[in-house]
Amino acid sequence: MDRIYLDNAATTRVDPEVMKAMEPYFTKEFGNMASLHSCGREAEHAVEKARRGISGKVNAKDHRLVFTSGGTESNNFALKGVAFALKDNGRHIVTTRVEHDCVLNTARWLGKQGFEVTYLPVDRKGFVSPEDLEKAIRKDTILVSVIHANNEIGTIESLRELGKVAHERGVLFHTDACQSFTKVPIDLRKDNIDLMTVNSHKIYGPKGVGGLFIREGIRMDPLMHGGGQEFGYRSGTVNVAGVVGFARAVDVMKEKHVIHMERLRDMLIKGAGEIPGSWLNGPQGRFRLANNAHFSFEHIEGESLLIHLDLKGIAASTGSACSSKSLEPSHVLTAIGLKPEEAHGSIRFSTGKDNTKEDIEYTLHALGEAVGTLRKISPFR
């Protein structure tokens, strides 16, 4: 039986076109872009072409794209880079309770370095209130960081509105767009974004490469010190093959793929909603990420459900892949008001461009059977 992979929010397979684009840079065109000879110049040309291609996707005329090792590094760089560069202007940062762990753990670390962090609440659907943000900003606030599309429940925040609030108070605005990039239209200028995190492996590109868009004129302290690569922001030999693959992945992702993922997502939402004692977490419609369907089921445990589905050849997740092995309830689900036992009875499906209608039909049948079996033996009933 072929495996049905519905964990595309965790990572995606590398598209064959991406592999094809990367291959020469492992063997034939393997130069270091910092070298002055022709091999180095060829590598530099490839990286700069990729930078232009990726930047063009989000109207980055006023921003510079710095390549990193992925979303975690980019988010660390955004928060720490701004915090230490602007600490003389203020030591207050605003973020939310539903950020990715790499943002939350970076914020907590900054709290130990003398910074103060305010964590905004969200409503039942996971939305941040612009009014709450306005109230949280102080005279010493230097940065606001709000995730664009939540990696667990798929809520798409209104960046334009939230960024406007920050800018009206003279505060920099950062967003983690790892899940939304290429799936949701983004215009860095119109959406009031100063810094934006993106990565490759969520969009059929290679792992180990990402980027941070930085608006021109923003002062940042680098995380990595060395030879001064990436405009002095991120020292270290540039992953040329990875960068080329990242750019090709951006080209490969089309609107038709987003529409396809949305249709499969809605099939999942409709079918799972017919299972008694189930509910969808997060919003429906255009404010939900195209490939995200997150459910809770009464009287069962998400990990047990995940194992049952895995035995049927279906790959899903109990939440963020970065923390799904933790026994603690999801901080995102508790932030939207779920009780710990409700949070533990949750599962996330994330569709991909290669999934089919038949995949979803099979998954819904297996899901219904698994929920019924687990409820019969549940100690919670």
C-alpha cells in the first residue's frame, strides 16, 4: 500500500524540478560564491538570480533577502538582531501566545537578558486583536512579532492591519511566514512588514535553507560572525545548491496547487465534521491556511489516533512537528481555550499538491474507524 502523506506542514518532499535545478551545484558548478575565480563568480550569479526570484514573489523592492539555514535561524535572527541593535531605544518586545516554539523560546531567552516581553492573547479562532496590540505597545517597545499563518490551526492573521498599528507607533513589525509563503499573497510594502521569515522545505524545496527579508535601513546585530557573507548579516559559506533549490521551489508552487490543496482541505473538514464528538480548531474559509485541517475528538488521545492512522499508511501530526513528541498540551490549543484533555485529543492533517481525492476519501474512512475503536476502549468515557 502506498503511504498517504498528510503532514505537509511539517515538511514536503523535494519536487523533481527542484532536484534537477540543484544537481549541478553539487558536482559541476560547485564553487564558493566568495571566491574571486570564475567558479566562484558562477556560484554568486546563481545565488543572486535566486535572491531576485524569491524577492519578486513578495514585492521586496525595499527589502534585502538574507539567506539562512531555515525558519528557526531566521526567527532567532529577527528577534535577537533587532533586540540587541536597538536596546538603547527600548527593551520591550510584543509577540503572541500562539507563535512557533522558536519565537517563543527566543523571546523567553531575551527575557533573561534584560528584555521584557508581552505575549498577546488570541480569540477562540486564533486571531490577534489589533486593539490588544495597540494597548500592548509602549514607549520602549522596539519590535512586534506576529506569526502570519499558524502552523497548528491554520489561522491567517491580518498582517496589514497589525503592521499598521505597529508602524503608527513607530515600532518595527516582523512576521513568521514559513507556513504561508507562496500559499497566501504577501506584499511586504503594502502589508507593513519590516522583517519576514521564510523557508524552503514547506514548499517542496530542500531542508536547511531559509531566509529573512530585512527592510533597508533597519539596524541588526548579526547572529553569525565570520567572513561577512550575506551583506555582513550572516557569515558562513552560502548553501548555493540549497538557495538555487529554494528559488526553483518558489517557481514550482502555483495558484492551481493552492486551490487543489484547499479543495482537499475542505473535503477533510466536511468529512471529519460528520464524526460525532469532533470539532474543527481555527477558522473556516479564506482566513484559514489552504492546506490545514486541525480537529479535536472527544474521549480519545491524539497520539493513539496518530498511531492507528499510521498503521493504515496515513501520515498526520498531533500538532507542530517541532514539538509533537512532547507530552505537554499544545500551547496554541490552550491559548484558544481548549482544556488539556481536549488539546491532547487533537490531530492535524496538512494536504499537499500531490495528494488526491482518493487519498482524502480513504483517510476519512480510516479516521472514522479509528475514532470508533479508540472510544470503545477509552478510559475517559
